[in-house]
Amino acid sequence: MSKGIFITATDTDAGKTFVTSLIVEALRKQGIQAGYYKAALSGGYYEGDKLIPGDAKEVLTRAGIEEEYDKCVSYTFETAVSPHLASQIEGRPIKLHKIKRDYEALSKRYEYITVEGSGGIICPIQVSDTEVILLEDIIKLLELPVVIVARAGLGTINHTILTVAYIRQLGIPIKGIILNEYEIGNRLHEDNRQMIERLSKVEVIATIPRMKCKEKQVELDIEKLVELYS
Ligand SMILES: Nc1ncnc2c1ncn2[C@@H]1O[C@H](COP(=O)(O)OP(=O)(O)OP(=O)(O)O)[C@@H](O)[C@H]1O
Ligand SMILES: [Mg+2]
């Protein structure tokens, strides 16, 4: 079985896919058999008659992984709304047993799997009259620790500390915080880093600058990265 980490964030669009693609690429450059998984993705788009999960395409392309998209993403919806609503609109219920089975299948083929969440930490996945499945149920099901991606800037102290507090009360281990779109020398961003560490007692394990996609090159500490997975 492989080792895994779950990448969540303070919000949708905070940079989970972007950061994940850098991590998976960095691991693979070290010769580590690293893979990617996302349980539910909304806002897929068609290429011909194929519904493409954009996040998986971005990570697999960047990291040079040849894998079928539907092996890495259990549920892809075209409707760009929260997975629970997309699933209701498209009439395709999300099942935890499929998520577990798909993750376990990948686990047999990859040493390290980086799992990307949907949205922020509070994200409804499947809601009916009789059940409520939230993103946290997937994290618990897969028994993974989390890394939180937060965007540096005004408001991020509040978003990040609330996210840490919520994850802690669930009893889910937090391995670290990654500050995205971080500018070295920016007083606000540097204060974000200090205040987040001081108030949350969670380490900021990496900062990622704002980059043009083609330039995506950043030095990540591989030893530190590898330690995140359990
Ligand atoms: N460090 C960065 N430099 C440049 N662009 C970035 C950076 N981080 C994120 N982006 C861009 O911001 C947008 C949102 O990032 P991303 O798709 O990674 O967010 P996400 O958290 O995965 O969103 P979702 O909740 O939809 O999965 C994308 O267009 C991405 O390319
Ligand atoms: Mg994403």
C-alpha cells in the first residue's frame, strides 16, 4: 500500500491543483513513483466526447504521469457547483465505497499518492434526505493527514486559523500549511506567515510564489515533502 497526503485549502481556487502538480512533479523527479487522486471534481469540460477532469489533466501532464483520468478521479461532473449539488443536478450519486475502491486500486501502483480535496475543508459531497457525506468523511475514510493550502494576502490569517481549528476538532492530523502566491519581502505576506504559525502552532512548510504557468519551477525540500506522507 502507498503513503498518502490529503491537500485541502482555505477555499476553492486557493491553489490546491497548482501546488499538488509541483509536489507530484518534484517527487517523480527524484524517481519516486508518485500518483494523484481526487474523489469528486465539478466543472469538467468536454474534449470531443470525453469529459475531462481539468485538475487531473493539469497534474498528470505536469508530472508526466500516464494514467487514465477516470482512475484518478472517481466522479467528474460538468456542472461547476459543489459536488453534492452537481451530483443532484446530474443524477449521479456519490458513493464512499467507490472512492475507497478507486483509492486502493491506485495505492497498489503508486508509492506516494497526493489526494486533492474539493473546495475548502467544509464541502458537502453527497446530501439526501437520509444521508450527509462531507469532504471530511473522505479524509477519514482514506485515513490521511492533511496539508492546508492558503493564499497569502489580506484575510488569510482568519481563513487559515479557522480551517486549522475545524480540522483539529475533527481529530484529523495536520502536517503543515503551504502559503501560495507568496512574495518574499512583502511585509503583509511575511507577517501572514509569522502570525499563522504563532496562532495555529502549525508550521508553514513551504511558500510558493505567483508564477507564470510555463515557468512553474520551484525548489521544494524533498526530504520534508516525503515526511508528510503517511
Ligand atoms: N502560485 C501560482 N502562480 C500562478 N498561478 C496560480 C498559482 N496558484 C494558483 N494559480 C492559478 O490560480 C487558479 C486556481 O488555482 P487551482 O486550480 O490550483 O486552485 P484549486 O484550489 O485547485 O481550485 P479547485 O477548488 O477548483 O480545485 C488556477 O488558474 C491556477 O493556475
Ligand atoms: Mg483543483
